Amino acid sequence: GFEELLAGAAEMDAHVVQTPLERNLAAWHAMTAVWNRNGLDAATHAVLPYDERLRLLPNYLQQLVMESLGKSARVDGSPVASATVPVWWGGAGTDTQHSFFQALHQGTDVVPCDLIGVVNADHGHAENHHALLSNLFAQAEAFANGQASDDPHRSYAGNRPSTLILLEALTPRSLGALLALYEHSVYLQAVVWGINPFDQFGVELGKQLASTLLPALKGQAQADDAVTRELLAQVSQKR
């Protein structure tokens, strides 16, 4: 279980350290992410796993990526010279094809995607798994190539970037390798942007303000900010 997950992560660690950049998976992923952000000016990034067991992966990656790379100051304190992390979001591909995929294919914003699939199922429903993989590959093809039509409502521009990540099977070991891949990608992006991915000062201010506003919410003190005072007054009237 957990030991296997750690072993998979260690294998990815070794790959990143020992493999030249031109064949280094983490370097590929990181440089693609930087290009999508700074070259294509993409403000969001979708993570779309085509396996229900990975449905919470986008939530995990939101914290890993945005808490690590959501910085506007470089390590030396100077402002960054370019945009840093986009907003990461997503969901299981099978659930989201009929929700936000419309915007991904035909919306005005280009949203790079990570499409994640599992080659070999560990259940007896082969036809279902084949259908899942066919949908995964179809989406990658549609993002890339689009489809022309005389009807503008049925036209797909294509040229929408996506990265396809395939796991041979979903096991603790492969999951560990996948998580480590993203961790190394995040670090390499931080190196490119010159930021420190290991601090999270951005989450502290809200906590500090909340601790000072708690007495005000109880009527034991007054808020310093005029807008907050008005909000607290409105809350008080409703009690």
C-alpha cells in the first residue's frame, strides 16, 4: 500500500535526477506548463482524469500547484517578470464532458488540459474500459485538430493544448510516480520563475484577520475596516 506508493515516488525521483532534459518527464511537463502560461497567456489549467478513482486528484493538485507557485515576488524579493501559476481546476473526465467541456472546445479562452488515463483496468468490465479510453483519446484529438464546419455553431477551432498522461495500471506504485511527477514539475516551474515554492505566506493574512474579527462578530470589539464594519452591522441586525 503506502510503501508501494513511496517506492513509485522514489522511482520518479530517480528518473528526474538521472534522465537528460530532452527525455525527462518532469522537465517536459514543467516547460509545457510555463509555455502555456507565458507563451499562450493561459490563465487556467484543467486536470481531467479518466478514472473515477482519480476524481480527487484535481483537488490535490490545486493545493500543490497554486500554493507553491502562486507568488509575485522572486526569491531575492524582486517582482517576477512574468505571470506565474494559472488557476488549476478540473474533475473526472466522465463527469465533466457534459458540463465544462463545451467551454474547453468552443469557448473564447484557451484552457490547457492534462488528460490522464489508465491503460489496463483491474476489473472485468472490458467494454466499459474501452469506451472510457476511446473518449479520452477522442478528446485529445478534438482539442488538437478541431473540426471545420460551415455552421459556426458546429465549428471547432482546435489547436487547444493538452498533455496526455497514461498509467499502465492504477496501483499505489503508479500513483506515487504520478504525484512525484507533478511535484518535480512544480519545482522546475519555480526555478524558471525564480520563486520559492516552499513558503505559503499568502494564506496567513486571512487567518490573522479572522482572529481579530471574531471578537467583533460577537459584539465585543469593532472592526477597523469600514466595509467590514457595515457587514458586521448587517449581520447584527439579522440576529
